[in-house]
Amino acid sequence: MARPKIALIGAGNIGGTLAHLAALKELGDVVLFDIAEGLPEGKALDIAESGPSEGFDATMSGTQSYEDIAGADVCIVTAGVARKPGMSRDDLLGINLKVMKSVGEGIAKHAPDAFVICITNPLDAMVWALQKFSGLPANKVCGMAGVLDSARFRHFLSVEFGVSMKDVTAFVLGGHGDTMVPSVRYSTVAGIPLPDLIEMGWTTQEKLDAIVQRTRDGGAEIVGLLKTGSAFYAPATSAIEMAEAYLKDQKRVLPCAAYCNGEIGVNDMYVGVPTVIGAGGIEKVVDIKLTKDEQVMFDKSVEAVKGLVEACKAIDGSLA
Ligand code: APR
């Protein structure tokens, strides 16, 4: 049986890291696509040359032609630009929306059966647009944000409790932005919910509130430290976790930006929700029950995403 084919649309910081991780995990053969000439070819060759030492069997190639992604099983999209100083959120939206149009058309033509994971920001609006532009089934197009936001939350919690992060489960709901909702009630240390850990005196409400806020600001914290560019190791690792769940039919329960059709009160839009990922793509959106307070925070986050989607429709009439 041929190895799976993984197409990475965008060969920048995240794209290159995705290619390296896919090779190290032997998930399949990798094609890096980018409009920048030489960049995907250079990264593909560099990673291929690490193969003899690492001992992985996977082919790496770089291209500027969508034809080379033909028949891809998975497409991970990072194409676009990051927000630069002086650029408004609407400017960014307009630029990356155009990128999603060309990427969506390229995938529709050459890899219509792929499982598509979008990472480009603003995430929830871009994945919505990518699904529209590509016309692929909604269960085969999703966005990576929840796994990353949850990983940040889990990391901060494991440091606070001084325990292995393997034993910390957590998930974050809502849009990938300031309004995201780290779920305290559904997050645990070895199955013990965080509110119980406060009662047990293992942490305090104040400390937990600070961790929740740090999770919301997780992306900005890295940007502030790096000064040029944004996070790429953890975003790439998170998307690879999702791709692996699909390729190996793992039925992982992972939060991601998925198309909701009534679940958790969300209709006809993409937002961060817990899902089951297996060979069928997004096989299920887990329709969890929220408390009144959680629902208020979640609804606020959904409204913020709606605002971005409306802005997309105003920019590109074909989406309206
Ligand atoms: N088609 C293909 N590639 C494109 C296109 C396009 N139309 N437009 C831009 N690109 C490429 C750029 O040439 C660049 O190599 O997308 C790549 C983006 O890489 P980086 O700028 O290094 O960005 P990265 O850190 O990888 O983040 C990518 O993910 O987290 C989000 O906000 C982040 O939207 C950004 C995306």
C-alpha cells in the first residue's frame, strides 16, 4: 500500500515544522506548496537530508504548482500573512481571505478527498471561508486552534500543580481569540475537576483565574517574546496530532474549529468545540452542556466569530 500523502499549503515557519514532524513520525510523503519560489523546495531538501540520520522513510518535495498536491490524503493550510504592525484586523482578514480563495480552489481541483486542517488566522473565519471556497464536505474541513489552546492550558496547569502534563486534561472552547473559553469545570488532574482541586486546597481561584487569562493571551505572549513572528512549534504539533488521528482512524476526542449545525446552540458556523476525529474526518461534534455562566462566555465568543464571518461576506460577495 502506498504511503499517505500530506500536502502542506504554506511552507513558512509552521509549514516547515509540520513537514519535519510528519517525517519524524513517518505519517506519509510530504509535499510543501508555497508561492515563494525556492522556499518549499529548500525546506523539503533540508528535511530529506535529515532522513539518513533520523532513519525515516518519507519523500519530501517542494512546489509552486497545485498539480503536485494531487490526491493528497491530508492538506494542512498555513498560507497567508501574519498581522504586522500598522495592519488592522480587517486588512489581515481581506488579505488572508483572498489566500483562502486560491487555496480552496486548488484543493477542490486537485485533492477533493483530503481531510483539510486550516491554521491561518483569523482561524474561525478563515476555516469557514476555506470550506465555502473549496466546496468540500464540512466534516472534512476543520481548523486547528483548540488543541493548541488546550495544550497551553494543560502546560500551565501542570506547572502550577507540579504534576506530569500527561495527567492533566483540559479543553478550550469558542473562537481562537481573546474571547476563547478555557473550560475549568471540564478540566482535570487525573480525572479530578479543577474546582475540586481548589476545594482540596491544591490551588486557589486567583491562581486558576490567572492561568485562564494566560491561556487566552498565549499567542500574544509568544509574539511578545519572539518580537518577529509568532508561535510555530506548538501550533504545528497540534495540527499533526489532528492529522494523525485522521490517518490512523484513532477516534481522538480533540477540540477544534468544526462546523456546527445546532450543537451547543451554534448554527451554520465554525467555532471551537470538542470533536471526535477519525477516518471519517470530524465524525462527531460533542454536544456538551454548559452552565449559564459558561454559555454566556461561549455565546460572546460565537458573536465575535460571527462578526468576522460577516466582515468576510462584506469583502467577498460570493460568500454572502
Ligand atoms: N499560497 C500559498 N502560500 C502562501 C500564499 C498563497 N496564496 N500567501 C502566502 N503564502 C505563504 C508565504 O509565502 C509564507 O511562506 O504562507 C507562508 C506563511 O508562513 P509564515 O509567514 O512563516 O507564517 P507561519 O508562522 O507559518 O503562520 C502561518 O498560521 O498561526 C497562523 O497567524 C498565523 O496566519 C498565520 C499562519
